[in-house]
Amino acid sequence: MSDKSEKGLPKHYVSIRERFEEYGSAISDLGRTVRENGPIDEKNSQLIQLAASAAIRSEGAVHSHGKQALQNGASPDEVYQTLLLLTSTIGFPNVAAAISWIDDLFED
């Protein structure tokens, strides 16, 4: 059984959004508002969020932001470099884990 919904979103995330509609809408609106109201383009926004996701060791968020970065024009090399740049900040083991999660995107 997959932990992904039909839309490719984690089932738990979808469940929370469905159970708490106003909360889910607020979270979506916040992310969209922040991305749309500044000088950073979508590709770089996703790469920044990818780095933050790796720093907090969130496998789901690394998958999500890595995929969105690629869909918004980032090359695989840019995605991997984003993670490699974190080595002196979050340490090799955390970077290695994040790289393995990005590798998952290319196995499908």
C-alpha cells in the first residue's frame, strides 16, 4: 500500500487538509503568498526549501521540493549541489541521507 494519494501528496497530509479545511487552505495560501511576493523565482525557491528540508531531515519534504525544483527547471546537478553545499553546515550523514532521498526520484 502506497503512502501517496492519487495527487502524489502524502496521504497523511491530504487527510489533515480534508479534516481541517481552513487550516489546510491557510497553509497552502501562506506558501503561495510567500513564493509569489518576492524576487526569488520558483526554481530557486524550491532549492532553498530543499536545503531546509534536508537540514531538518524530512524525507517527504526533500522528495517534494526536489521534485518541484526539477519541474521548475532545476537540473539534477543543481539539486545535488544544493545538498552538497550543506555539508559543512548540517554534516555529511545528513547530506548523504538527503542525497539518497533525491536518488529515489530518479529510480521511478
